[in-house]
Amino acid sequence: MRVIESCAECLYKRQLRLTDDQAYLAEIREIIDNRDREATAPYLVYRFNQTFRKYFGKTASYEDVKKQYNGLVLSMENALRERIEQSEDPLLTAFSYARAGNYIDFGAIRNVDEKTFLSLLERDDFSAHDLQTFESFTAECAESKSLLLLADNCGEIVLDKLFLEQLGQRYPQMKLSVMVRGGEVLNDATVEDALYAGIDSVAEIISSGVAVSGTVYDMISDEAKTALDNADVILSKGQGNYEALSGQGRHIFYSFLCKCERFTNRFQVPSLTGMFVEETE
């Protein structure tokens, strides 16, 4: 999903909120104006972060908010698991929670609000298209030996764990793996965060090998490429992974909330609408 002009301007405005250093902003503008035609937002943000470190030594730390939301969702884990197991369709309910968790995104949302997050957990407004995609997803899982979940944010990854628990119970023949970021970037989940969430109890953890807020195939490690190339089923979480991977000829299921104008316009839905999209080869 290449960066169009409106996205480029949005990315630039985010940098304006960080600093008024004119030399830095000029270099950011140069990166944007000279970007490759197929450049994606996660790749440009990676370039921005490299430039930010050159000028200011380090990028902003999200350690506190990562702890906050990992802790919040872990404190809810047992209650949510009980609600999942008592629901009419535990797998669908767990998926609903995991998709709602995509709200915890300090890159796309300026003011992540705990009250809004909790309200999203109470929604189960699946569209007819969502349910059709879910039916296709479960049919693929029933015939497959492996699934790779491309994770996104902290907090959200605890809900991913609850979903993978249900997935493993329904399809015990599948090997479950989770790919996380290869370094600190925004509030995205890393190996350390995944271990803290306990997701290793239900799935193998794989590092992408690079601190990019999306799965940019040309940049990830050979191990990550092998995992992506060989997975029978791929479930991609979040806008960044969609931006990085869509349109590349892979069969991928994408789950995310629409959190910016580009996505609400593309899918013709209100802000924070949950999407479940299947892209075939």
C-alpha cells in the first residue's frame, strides 16, 4: 500500500508535533519528496526514526505506556477468558477482543484513551463481510498445519494470546507462531513484550529482525522471511502490517481498526470500525 500525497502530508505533520528543528524537518521533507513510488508508511517512519536519532540521539520512549497497557489487559485476562469460554462462539468472541485491541496504537492515534479501549471490547458488531471472511479463515485453518500471526501493539498482544488459545483448541493440528518487531518502535510488541504477555505458552515467538512498525518483507530477517513464506495461514494485525504487505500477491487475512482517513476512505466506514479482510494470491 504505497504512500499517497495525503498520507505523506500526514506523516510530515506528525514530525512537526515532535520538533521545530528546521534542519531535521528539511531532511524529513527530502525523504518524503524523494521516496520510491512503492514506498510504504512503515518504511518511511523507519527512515524518519533513523534521522531523528542522528539529530537528537534517541527517539521517544514508549516504555511507560507499553507497561500500562500490557498490565491493564493482563489484569483483565482471566475475566476475559471466562467470558470467551462462556460465549456462544468462543473463537469468534476471542477474535472480536483481539481486533478491538488494535486500538492501542500510539502511532496512529494521538490520544489513546483507556475508556475508549474498554468500550471497544464490548462491541461485537461484525458485518456480513466480516462473518464471511471469518468463515473462510476457519475453513483454511481446518485444512492447515501452520498459522503465523503478525502481531502489532502491546496490550493487544495479550488479547492475541486469548485468541490463539481458542484457535489451538479448535485446530490442534496447527503449529502456531507469532512474529513481533525486532526492536523498539512506538508501542509495538517486541520479543520481550510477547514473553511478558505469556504468548509463548501458546505459540512460538519469532522476531522480525528489524525495528519497523510493519512487516516490510525486504527488511526482515531470513528467519522471518522463511516463517512468512512457509506459513499455511497468515493473520496480519494492524494498519502498519496491511500497508507493508497488501498488494504483494500473498494470501493473507488482515484484521485491524480503521484509525486514519486513508483507511476510513478506502473501506468507506467510520473511524475505529473493525475490519477483517482476505486478500488472495
